[in-house]
Amino acid sequence: MSDINVVGKALEILKARPLCNRCLGRFFAGLGRGWSNLERGAALKKVIVMGYHERIREGDEGALREFGEVAGSIGVHASGLYRLLFGGELEVRGCSLCGGKLDGFIEEAVVRGFKLLSLYGVSRFIVGVRVPRGLLELEESIALQHGLRYWESIRGEVRREVGKAIESRFGLKVDFEDPEVMLVVSYPDFSMEVVIASLFIRGRYWKVGRMISQAYWPTVGGARYYSIEQALYSILEVLGGESIVLHASGREDVDARMLGSGRPVIVEVKAPRVRRPDLGLLERVVRESSGGLVMVKLEGLARRKDVKAYKEEVAVRSKIYRALVAVDGGVSLEDLRLLELLNGVTVLQRTPRRVLRRRRDIVRSRKLYQVKCRPIAGPLIECLIKTSGGLYVKELINGDDGRTKPSFTEVLGRRAECLELDVLHVEEHPALSTPTQ
């Protein structure tokens, strides 16, 4: 707009097409503060009319002719001067973008939108707007044609004005970070829908049985194993949700139990009708539906951004395991001392053969903090093992034919095999230690 002022640009647009106050003001939405586009458009039109009047009073016949041509595009703000100068009523041209219906659309959308939101009992929302592509492309072409840089689309204006009015008049809160629902408004046909945001619940889970997978594992004949996800399906009946997604801080093998501290987890419930759950009730239905094999402790609500923290730092969070190990030829006290020499070492693990079908074949570096073992009977020892997250404990024990170094098998010089594995402790991300309410 450097070559012509704002008022000149507004007049340039009106000479090309009629626009209502709101649609004209929208092309200058980024200029000024505390005004609506309705106010911007009205102010620009009034100044334009005043400019014509000044030129006409000073004898500019070209201005009189020009005003007569553009007055219909300016609309009611030009009607008084038109009547004075031409002695008749001005024929106002309809807005070429919204047909003069945008003000009424916004008001109707506010009332109908609130009624729809009230059916869901929510307090936090955002507004989404669907607009025909042709209209958006027309707006953009006008802005490009006239060199406008500070405009906004009709979609942006409807989104803001509807959200702001529902918030101020009905007490609901527009919340871009953690909305409970999105109110989707279609312009200009008034169709509406509510898209329910997922509910995130943070806590921990325990599985006290073996051969229980974390995720649902479908096969042609049904689930291969009972899973944590299946145990959580009972939550859907209570909350009226569509589906469950489990976001866990790592996972244990299907034949390993999760005991001790439990595993930190965020349960995502998609499209729940109940958004203020009774956490104690949810814990009970999970325990009962799984026959006590799976238990959860739900600590509070979380946000979608918390899921990222669970996923990103799995490898640096420590874990403590209990392993029942069989060693060929039995073990001596000297063997136990040799295993404790592994305390503090860095373990290099090439992707275990048993998971190659679903993991890249790379070498990972993981820390082995502590190993402490005691004899049980014959070839059996029980070991407590503290490691950084992501270390494959079974391969730490058996060596995976040299793919893991060092290993129990390598240190002892005899085959060692993990017979049972339990997870006793999973360190939680510190940023998630306090529940979000």
C-alpha cells in the first residue's frame, strides 16, 4: 500500500465491486486495534463520502460524476449525500462477496452454536469454519489485484466473531490449547457439527499375569493375546467414547509382568460424551473387566502435548527389572561377583533377531547401571537389573549370539537364559509428576 493510502485503496476496491462494511473492512483487518471489520468498513466509507463532498463543494464536476457512479457500491453511507446532490433515492448494490448476509449469519451462528454446545455440557471450545473454495479464491484474487497485505479471509472473521460472541455472551471459554470440542460452522448454509476432542487421562498400569500384550494384537482368528488395550475398553462404556489409544512410556514383552511402580501411561479416549470422569470408577471397571489381571491408577487429566514427553524420553528414563536366569552348569559365588562387574558399563546392542521384523537393524548404546544377583537353586539365579530405557534385558542375559556386548553369557563364558522377567520400576518424566486437573 506504499503507493496509495488506505482510503484510496478502499475506494479503488469499491469502484471495482460493491462491498458491505464488514467485507470491505476485512481487507484492512490487520490495521488498527480494538475495531471490528464492521467498524473499519463503515469508517472507510464515511471518509470516502466526505472526500467526495469536499471535492464537489469546491467545484470538481468530475468528482460529482464519479460519486454518482460509485455511490451504489458504497451503500447507505452515501445515501444522504446522493439524495442532496441528485434529488432521488440511492439504489444500493448488494455486497459481491456475502450478499449483505454476513452480519445476520454471524448472529445466527452464535445463537445456534451455543445451543449445540450446551447439549455437550462443555466449557472450553474452539470454532472451525468451512467456506466454499471459490469464495476464498475470490477474496485472495481481490487482495492480490489491489496489492493488499493486511487482509483476512471470511473464514478467519467468522471463526473469531462467533467464538468471541459465544464467549462474552454465554460464558464459555475459547481455548486454543486444550479445547473440549470444536464447533464446526459451514458458511453460508448454516450446517453445524461438534467434533469432540479426545480426553487424556494420565496414570499407571500394572499387569500381574503373563502373556498379556500392551496393544491389541489382531489375527484372523481373533486377538493373539489378551491386551492392556482390551482391558481399557471397559472405560468406553462409562465415558461414551468411540475408541481408546494407549500412550505408554515404553512397553514390556508380552510374557513379562509389569509390577512394582507400574508403567506410566496416558489413556486417550476419543470423542467421549463424559468429560469429567470419576477416576475411581474407571479404575474399578478396568480391574473387574480383566479379572484382576490388569489394574490402573488414574492420577488426573493430561493434555495432548504431554503424550510427546512420554514418547520422546523413553530411552533416558531408567527401568528396574527382576529376572529369573538359568546358567548352564550352575553358578558359583565367583560367577555372581563377575556379573556385578557389569555395574556401570555401556552395553552395545544390535537390534535383537526376535524383533527384526518390526525394528530397524541398528546398534544402540544403553547404560547398565546395576546388576545384583542371588542364587536360587541349582542353575537358577534371581537378578535385579537397573538399566536405561530401551535396553533389551533378555538379550543382555543371553547375548543374542554376540549381537549384545557385554552380556551375562559373555561374562560367565556359559550360556545364560532369561526364564522369567518382571518390570519393577519405570521412572516417570519429571514434567508429568503433577496431575493436570
